[in-house]
Amino acid sequence: MGNWFVRAIVDTGRLRLFCFLVAFIAAFLFIRFSVRMIRRQVRWWPGNVTPGGHHVHHVVFGLLFMCVGGVGGLAVPDTASGAAAAFAAVFGVGTALVLDEFALVLHLRDVYWSEQGRVSVEVVMIAIALSGLLLLGLRPLGVDEVVAQKDVPGEPWHVVAALMFNLSLAVISLAKGKTWTGLVGLFIGIFALVGAVRLARPGSPWAHHRYPAGSRKRARAESREERLRAPVRRLVTRVEDLVGGRPSDP
């Protein structure tokens, strides 16, 4: 196991990313456990940080951790050293604390236990998925191909054109309201292609501008949303509630 870790993680230059991701997941699970204990008013668990009666949200501590981890990581010359890995882990902790309150930052008010607060859990899941793909060695839009072709006369522009095409497919998928398909498609092109050619979700920017009310495509999109997307959304909601806690409002 140790030899595999050295070959797959250390020797490939992914040690910092590995430490970041592990710390990110651990910090997110810990802070969600903490806020759920506080929500239940468990006596043996420390409460909110409230100096002078002012509630200090954990996004503040997250920003501090990110500053320390980010600047410290930039200051370490050896990116494969233990110090670099430690600062990456600190940055991962800070990122988890910030993204866990992403909805608060987005709405500029405390919506943590509301339906709007679900977006924080969704953003955290996306961050974990994308970091995991990077850890597996995948690169957005095949950037490694561009680097490999940079010294080959007459070849790089072909690669760049292909990457721009893949980027366009991913953007179309996102515009069609297919967030996961579009983001994963940045790493695995077939996902972006499928998302780009399939029908848009009815509430997406693409449908708003290209599927007029009463049109056949609008009707198909709404029918597909109710028939296929709704059950998936209910399953995802149950998973989010299991991980992050059920919102207070219906």
C-alpha cells in the first residue's frame, strides 16, 4: 500500500492535492456534525462562537485557514515536501469551511438551515467530485495534450481547436441546466457531448431563450423533467439531507 501511494500520489506530484482533498472532506464532515449537534442543543457539545453575543460564522475561520494555507503553500519552495502537504491540508480545511457556508455568502444572509442553504452541500459535492477527478490524473479539456504538443511544429493549433470545441460543448451543457454533466464534461468529453445534444432542462437559460412557452420543445422538456429528473432530484435531496441535515422550512 505504501509503495502504491508513493508511485501513484507522491511520484506523480499529487501529494498536495491528496492532502487537500482528504482535509477538505474531513473538515466538511466535522463541521456538518458540529452544526447538527448545535442545532439539537446537545449539552456536551460546544456551541457557536459568540464573543460579545455576536455569532461568528465558520466561514470567517475558513477564510483565515485559506489565507494561511495559500500563502504558506506559495512560500514553500519544495512542492513535494511535508510542509507543502501540510499547507495544502490547511487550505483544504479552509475551503471546506467557506463552501459549507456558500449559500450565506451568496445571499448575504443566514440561510444555512433553509431550502436555499442546500446549495452549499451541492457546491461541496461538486468540489469533491472535481478534485477527485484531478487526483485520478484527469485534466480539464486535456491540457496535458497541449503541453505534449507544444514543441511539435504545426500540431498545437489542432489540439487547441479541439479543446475549444470541447469547452464549447461543456458550456452548452451548463447553459442547458446540466451542471454535473457540464462540469464532468470538462474532464471527460463524452459527457459534455451528451449534455450538449440532449434536451435542455425547462428552467435553464437555454430553454428560456430557445424554447418559447407553448412550443413542442418546451412541453417535451417539462415532461422529461417531471418523468425522469424529479425522481433523481428526490433521491439527491435525501442524500443531501442525510449528509447535511434537513432544512427547517418545507
